[in-house]
Amino acid sequence: MKIIDILKQTHPAFSFEFFPPKNDAGFETLYKTIEKLKPLNPAYVSVTYGAGGSSRAQTVELVSRIKSEVGIESMAHLTCVGHSAEEIRDVLELLESKGVENVLALRGDPPQGQTEFVKPTNGFEYANELVGFIKKDFSFCIGVAGYPEVHPECADAETDTEHLKNKITQGGEFIVTQLFFDNSYYFDYVKRLRSAGVTVPIIPGIMPILNLKQIIRITEMCKTRIPDSLQAKLEKVQDDDEAVRQIGVEFATEQCADLLQGGAPGIHFYTLNRSNATLAIMEALMKQSQGGP
């Protein structure tokens, strides 16, 4: 089923993101994680694409198995990095042959060791070009990425908005945002895009904090900000993994509740292939929705 149709029927729509493990043992662990999350009835799950397309085959396999064997709708990430248009066509045809109906079209980050994106030979330079390519010859439902705190390579919010509009004009049907920890960025982002004429669903992306060093590394890479008050609270207990996790889960739960109350169509969880934190957040949200303490 296409995600845009799911979003019309499911309110709120919760979804989870995974990445392809590096070995067979990792895959088996991941399938156990997905099985734990399945009772939450996710609207869909997505699977990332390694830098330079390094996990292309694993992404296709994982997305296909999640849909056909686990029984959850799935979405494959697809990037411009390291592939010609014809190589991307091959991936799309393979996904299509396996019954996958949804893709998240991304430019992608430079491969490890490179600081700037380099357009592949006979490939694409921007995500909007990839979106247009997919839309022209395929029937996939296409999601695109959004950046509440502005894409790190954009000069300002206005430029970022124009780039996002280009992706929607070319065929993007919904937006999944980069992670953030201050909901004002999301609400301002939605207001900015709506004022610019963008009407598609804008799904906030949330990453529960499980480790302080890890989240600092991630936020530095994608240029998002951790509120000073939250970081100070985490620094006080940074050597206590369980205390960090508890603070991260509590913060994410409050964040999600506020987003849903403010009109977000759902939540996309960046799970880091783990289930416990997402389970705890979802259970707390469900309890709140039922009027529990």
C-alpha cells in the first residue's frame, strides 16, 4: 500500500526507521526487534541506504522481507550518491519486482572520507532530479526529506524552502523531517512551508537519546541542536547508561505528545535498530491518549 494512502487513513501514523546490519547475526537481531515493534501496528517502516550505496542489496532484501514476511508496509531509502541514472533504474526495477511501493528519495551524504557531494557520472546532483526521474517512469509513492533547522548546505530558510518545493513539484508526496529536539523548529517549519504553498503531510522525525556521546556526534553531523537544558541534564548522568536512557525516553515522550497535540500527522522514529526505547515511548503515548497518568 502506498504511504500517502496510509496517511489519509491512519491518524496518527507511527513509523520506524532501520538500517541494514553488517552481518547475518545483525539481521536476525533486527528481525527480532521488528517483531517486538509489530504489535504497535506501525503505519510503515523504512530502511536506510548506506553511504555511496554501500548497502544497496541489503536495503532491497530487508525492505522486501519486512513487507512479504513480517507483514508491515515498507519504504526503501534511495540516494543519488555513487550511482548513475541507469544503476538507480536497476534498483527501482528490482524494488518494483518485489512488490515494494514506496521510496524515500534523497541526495545522500558524501561517502566516508569525502567532505563534499560529487555528482556521479551520468547521475543526479540534487534530490529533486531523483524524484523527477522516479516519477517519470515508475509508480512508487515518493517521500522526501525536510530540514526544520535548515539543510546544513543551504544559506538560509528561504533557499531551503525553495529546494523543498522543487522536490514536491517533481513528485514528492510527503515529507519526513530530520531529527530535532526543539519542537518550535518543526512548527515554524510547517508554517513556513504552508505559507509557500506546500500542502503535503510533514512527518516529524524523532530520535530517542540513548547515549550522550553518540547523540552529540549525530547532531554535529546533521547540524541539529540539543537544547542547553537537556544537554546539561544528560551531562550530569552521562556515565550512567540507564539514567541517560531514562532522560532520553522521557524527553522524547513529551516531545512526541506535544507534536501530536500541535497537529503533526504522526511520528517517524529513528530507532537505531533498537526497540526498547521506542516501545517505552509508544506505550507512554498510548497511556496518555487513554487518559492514564
